[in-house]
Amino acid sequence: MSPAVLTPVSAQRASAAGRRQLAAAAELPCRSDPDLFFAEKPEEVQRAKALCRRCPLQSACLAGALQRGEPCGVWGGELLLRGVVIPGKRARGRPRKTSLAA
């Protein structure tokens, strides 16, 4: 088979498609504030998860993160720790020794 030859019109279309892909990637929630997706505070982790739920690449992002065994962070709307999905993040600091009075 012969390789595809790009004519000026098809090259122009390809570059337009490439520009659209770059623009779409720049609008992804994880691109606007990447630090949020590696936050320490549970409230910020929940905010990152909420942003992921609206992302069109959510399932692909999560699948890729699980395949790579990402060590931490919010990926595809889930919180990962050591390559495994965990339900939530505990606040930093020592846990209370006694429960609070109601």
C-alpha cells in the first residue's frame, strides 16, 4: 500500500482538526488547575471529582490511570492511592483519641 499523500486541502483540514483538539484539551478541567487534582484537603478532592464528572474524557482518563498505576490524585472522577481507587481522603493530622460530645 502506498502512504497517504496530504493535499493542501486535506493538510489544512488536518491542521484545523489538530487546532480543535488542542483547544478542547486546554479546556479540560484538569488543565485549568492541575494542583487541585492532587490536593490534600478532602473538600478540594471532592471539588476535583465534581469537575471530572463533567469531563468528556472521564472514562478514558480513569482507565489510563488504572493501567499506569498512578500513585495518587484524582483521575477520571475517582481518587487513586498507590494505583487503587479509594473512597475518600482523610484530613491531615492525627485522628482524635476520643469522640466529640454530641
